[in-house]
Amino acid sequence: MAYEFGLVLAGVLAVSLLSFVGVFTLGIRQSLLNNILFGVVAFAAGTLISAAFFDLIPEALEAAGEAGVSDVPVTVFIIIGILVFYSIERFVSWHHHHHRELKGEGHKEVHAFTYLSLIGDAVHNFLDGTIIAASFLTNVPLGIATTIAIALHEIPQEISDFGLLIYGGLTKGKALLFNFVSALFAVIGGILGFVFLNQLGHLTIFLLAFAAGGFIYIASADLIPELHKEAGVMRSITQFILMIAGIVLIYGIISVFGG
């Protein structure tokens, strides 16, 4: 058992360290980075939509079927996810408005969707950790294959997340730190999944659905409206292509590696 636990821990730590892929943007001039970020938002919207509809929801429905649970609770928790993320954003927006009044208009605002993205990603990473734990407990080759698949799934997601945090108002240093803290939830999920896998079985179904609802909300209520702020036909076409690219990339990875 200690051997399997060591493999689980190594796997989730490796996946968590992928959150530092954003470090490769640190040498880019801020003016150039700003020009890139308008496309990153479109790409991020595509990856979130794709992850929700091609990964999280199918996984939740499959897990519900195996557990003998109807599809209705899955749908309900998707809606709950949307409503909870809406409520969080309203609270964060109110807090920032009040905080800005106290600090003055010169205080740099961090968009509410920045925090929503971190919360949604933390839930997603937690689930990734439990999946890695379950696969290693089944057999080691499956665990290795699953870890590689999740890592390949996470690389484009982490690049998008990092760009989104900067676009949302965080500095590069804070974006790296917060993204890494969010990624560490994979470690928590791996450890809890290894120790309490049987008890977490049914909970995972609802967490998958909840995370899907959060991703759908962020993409539809925050990111896509941001895209409408961009003027110019060519920029709009570019954003649309990048959004489709995000959808296709995540779908392709899930199709090939079984995300």
C-alpha cells in the first residue's frame, strides 16, 4: 500500500507542478502580453466549455450510472454550480466595489471572474487527484497512463488559466502563486481519494457536476461577454477561431487519452 501511495503522491505532485507553465511568459514585454491576452480569453472560454461538456458532465453521468444514481441529481448539481458561482461573483463584485470606494479609484481592480476561475479550477484539480488515486489503486500501468492523460489535458488548461488570471488583474507573480495553490488541490484530492475512496465515490459524482456548472458559468457569463468588448472584424474572427481551437484541443485530448 505504501508503494501505491508513493506513486499517487508523485503523480499528483507532477500534475500540480504543471501550474508553473505560465513562467514561460515572464520574459514577454507587458505590451506584447496584453496583445496576446485578448486571444487567451477566447481560448480559455473554449477550453472551459469543452472541459464541462466533453469531460466533467460525461464523467458525472457515467459515475452516476455505475453507482445506480439517476441523471437528475447530476443535472441539479450543474444548476447548483451555476447558481453558487453566480452568488460568489455577486459577493466578490460587491466587496470590490466597496473596497474601491474606500481605497479610491486609483486602486487596481481584480475582476471577480479571476477568483471564480481559481475556485472552479481547484475543484477540478481535486477531482483529478481522486481519479489518479483510483487508477493507481486499480493497477500501476493504469495509474501511469491516467496521470499522463491528465497532464496532457492540464497543459493547455494551465496556460489558459495563467493568462486569464493576468487578464483579470493579478500580477504575474500572484498569478503563478495562486494558480499553484489551486493546483495543489490535486494533491489533497489524491491523498483523500487514496484513504477514503469508497466513501468519496458518490461525492465525486456531485463534485464533477458542480465543477461543470462553475465552468459553464465562467465561460458564458464572464469570458464571452469580455470578448464582445473587442472591436474590429479581424480581432473578432481571431477570437472565434481561438475559442474553437480551445474546444477542439480539449475534445481531442479527451478522445485520444480518455480524459
